[in-house]
Amino acid sequence: MKTQWIPAIVLAGAAVQQASAAELTISCGAVGAELTLCEQGVAEWEEQTGHEVEIVSTPNSSTERLSLYQQILSARSSDIDVMQIDVVWPGLLANHLLDLNEALGEAATADHFEAIVANNTVDGRLVAMPWFTDAGVLYYRKDLLEEHGHAPPQTWEQLTAIAREIQAAEREAGNDKMWGYVFQGRAYEGLTCNALEWVASHGGGTLVDAEGEITIDNPQAASALDLAATWPGEISPNGVLNYTEEEARGIFQSGNAVFMRNWPYAWSLAQSEDSQVRDKVGVIKLPHGAEGESAATLGGWNLAVSQYSENPELAADLVAFLTSEQEQKRRAIAGAYNPTITSLYADEEVLEAVPFFGTLLPTFTNAVARPSAPTGDKYGRVSNAFFNAVHNVLSGNQSGADAVAQLDSELSRLKRRRW
């Protein structure tokens, strides 16, 4: 039974059905079923309010999408009313975004994860509502590990060894397309997420610490990158150097990889009727290095309203609907998108659809944040320097030690005396 949504503007006493229906624009949907789920949510809001919404196509790459948003907002354009923004963007875009505390009231965030609400609050202004959270997880082929006598790996070294062994055995058995491990290796924000997990889980820190100090130049970080550099061409295809989430998922879901690092959204797709790995997949926390603990990069997306919207109150109402409890529950069940509302992690229907939400809740709530807060509006350049340095190591052009030393110098120049 569907819970009826009561629009915020109705609660405020305004009439939803206006003399002429307004039209909004929204940017949403990047990978997997994300676009379809957003379209469904938007269609429900349209039906209930009588207004129309155009979904604007934007790049799948988060790096390219941020660049597009910055261009639109810098021009004070009203082309996009509602924007899907990454968890690391609030500080970068805050000056161009509506204060949703004023538009929706402070009670709107009462049930959401406090850490994400704090992340989305800049100088006391709530510039985005939490839509779904994320953290990196490890997918593995339960059937293949059982067949070859292995438990899921606890360390990156174990993953490397198991992946190499099973890959060789499967190829010998006739599957020449089998690979051991796929991940996001393109030089973009996704590689920052992967590499931060490698470094942090080896005890190498988080690139820049909470106080803004640069920490990347250390032996543990170098060792983590050197290990990852052994994967392309060995247990990962050389093409992994240009993989985003969807390329990695395509290889894994077609049955041609033993392990995959990805976000939780890939679960429901792996379990779809046309998936080659349906009912053969397990999900666990990511491995760790010899000197560290498992680390999962905090991901997730939020919805924000442009200050230049011609219908800011209506746009805020659309945001409130799409981030509401009933919408987040629907998206969790249909697409395995992590809710930002704590109570949904104990919801029986959600756990039936996505069992690992319960067992991996600590992974989601304790995920490692990228250093966007301490580096402020320079985060984009910090991340760019990081993923390019890592890509150089993965490509075999530089050692881990040389890369982190050079990166330290580059970040020091970028920082100067303060971020």
C-alpha cells in the first residue's frame, strides 16, 4: 500500500494546482537504474501536483558533470532547477544553491543521517537534501570461490592471489574471457574513490587529513599503489585503465570477473532476470592491507535547488518528495540505493530485497570521506592531481614512491600556506 505524499507547498497553505502548470527541470540519473528510478519518482510527483518536469541529460562522468554545473551556475542560468550533486560538491557549489532550511523547514532533515546533513550544510545553510548514500563494497562470485575452495578475501594480497588462481583455472577450462578483478581505473573521480580505499586500508592516511595537512607521501601509500599497479594486464584487463562503474559492472555481470569493486547500486542489476550471475554473487566489505583496516570511500548523491530557479519553492517541493522516506524505500527495494534515513536499514521489506544493507551498515555509516571539507573550493584540483598520479602508477609510468612524493609537492604548491 503506497503512502500518500503531501507536498510541502500544501503544508504551507499554497495551492498545488495552479491556474497554469509550471514546468521544472531536473538533472538526475547517472548509472545503472538510477535514471529510470528518478523518472518514476518524478512522474509520481507530476501526477500528484499537476506540474511538469523535464529531465535534463548530463554526462555520466561525475567530473564532467561538475564542470557542466559550474558553467551553468556561474552564468546564473535557470536552465536546471534541481541538480543531483555529489557528496563532495556542497562546498564547491554552495554560493549558487538555495537554502533548503528556509524553503522546507529544519524538520525536513530530522530523520536523515546526521553526518550527511552536516556535510550538506555550509555556513549554516542547508544547500542540499540527502538522496542516497554510498560506500565502496566488494562483489564476488560465490560459486567460483566455493568451487575452487576459497573463502572471501580479507586482504588485498589475498584478493590478488585468489583472483590470479581462479582466473587461470577458468581460462584453462575454456573461459578465455575470465578476469580476476575489475574496478574503476579511468583518470576521474571514481579512481580517487578506489585509490583512497587502497591507501587508507594500508594505513597510508587520507591524502589530506581533517586539519588540512598533506599526508600522502608515506611508504604505506606507495606500497598500496604499487600493489594496485600489478593488476592491469594480470588479473584485470588493460582496459580497466578506462573503466568507470558501468564498464566494470558490464564485465562482472556478464560472468567474466571473479571480483568487482563497485557501489551498492550494482546489486539489484546483478540480480536481474537477464544477469549471467544472478544468485551467484556475494557482497562484503573491501579488503585491507597488512597495516590497515578495511576502508570504504563515502559516496552518495544529494538534490539541490539552483538559486537561479524561476520556481524555487516548487523545485524545493520536488526535492522534498524525491528524498522522502517512501521514495527512499522504493529506491532501496527496486535499485539497492542506500537510504539516508536510518530506520529503513531495519525495514523488513528493504532487507529482504538487499540483505547486505543490514550486515554492512557499519561500512556505510563509518565510510572514509574524501578531503573535500579541509581543501574547500580547491578539492576539484586536489582530486584531479590525485587520480592522475594514481593513473600514472597503474599505467606503469611511475613507481608508487615517486608518485606520492611528486603528488606531495604538487599539493603543497596548490595549498601554499592554507587551502
